[in-house]
Amino acid sequence: AGAEYILQEESTESISAIDPGEECALIMKDEAGANRKQASANKMWGDTFESLLDYVEERRQEETKNMISEKDKDAWVWDGYMPRLYAKTYDGKLLRNWIATQRMARRKGVLKVDREALLASIGMHWGHHRESLLRDTWEGMMELLKVYVSEQTQEGQTWDGNVPQTCKIKGSADEDGEEKNLGQWISNQRKLYKSEKLQKYREMELTSLGLNWEARSSPSRNTWEDMTEALKLYVSEQTQ
């Protein structure tokens, strides 16, 4: 038993007795591995941020292409959101998810200060999910309006820039498929426009489609009034 105890003691001493130089090498190896991992993470973040910059530039080009005033073009600022429609592509989905991750990191207080500053400098919006949904809703309604205009301009016809107040149209299959009140939405855009609360790029998008910013009177009302005037003129001629 005594011999066994001595062997165990010697074995323990041999394990615990690590050469200081070897220990230092192991520490340096671990630090090097951690540094490489951090460098890889930083590079991935930077590459994704570059992709975001490309997206913002695409949005700027698209939303200012119909602007005549250079002042309006220079005043354009990214609204900080990425429409759900853009995220249909693989790259778009990845970028949209990455943006959501940055927002979450900021809310948790773990987003690095320099990264937050970079994102804020290009207009990143830190709002909640509800605000993002509102943005998606506007983009979705624009797509429905484009479908409506396309239907109205078949066979060389020209769209008069109006949508009936009661016009409803179904959303795309990848959404909820419910009918959307396009006529009411157009009415709301006109109200925002008249009160100068409609964002400039939205005004330009609607204008480029040919939207008439003045609501058209009801056709039935116009017909009645026109016929009444014609009748008055006829009676006047007959009684002279």
C-alpha cells in the first residue's frame, strides 16, 4: 500500500509539474486563436455593412431618379428600413436578418459603440417591429397600386390617375391574401400630400405612376349635373 501511495504521488507531481515555457506557449496559442476568431467576426461584420451601403445606394438611386431638383436629391436620407419585398432574394433576406440582429444587440446594450455610430451615420432606424411593419405596408400597397395600374392600361389604354374610393384588391399569395382597400389608401396619400406630410420619395413614386393628386368627383354625380345643365339649356332655347 505504501508503494502504491508513492507511485500515485509521483504521478500527480509529473502531471502538475508543467514547464513554464510550455505553459506560456499554450496561453499564446489560445490568445492567437481568439484573435483570429475576433478578426474573422470583424471582417464578416464589415463585409455585411458594405452590403448594406450598396443597398442604401440602390435605394437612393431608385427614389431620386424622378427628382428634378438637385436640392431634393441631396436632401434624400435613407429611412432606416428594408422593405419585406426586397428580402425575397437570398441576399436580401440575410441582410434584413442582419439588420434585425443589430437592432436587438443595441436594445440589449451589447452593440459596440463604433458599430452603432457607423449604422447611425447612414440613417439606421432603431425603431420597433411595428414601425417596420408600417413601412412594409406602404411598400406592399405600392405593389398593389402597380398591379391596378397595369390592369387599367391594358391594350394601350391610359390610366386617369384615379382609384375608386371603394376599390379593393387582394394581396399577393405570400402575404395574408386578404383584400386591401386600395381606394382608401390612395385617399390617405392625397391627404398626406396636401398637408405636406408625405415623404418626398413617396410623392415621387406615386407621381411617376401617374397618380392624380386631386380626387375625382363621382362619375354619376358629374353625369347628373351635366345632363341637368343640358336640360336647362334646352328649355331656355325652347322658351325664347
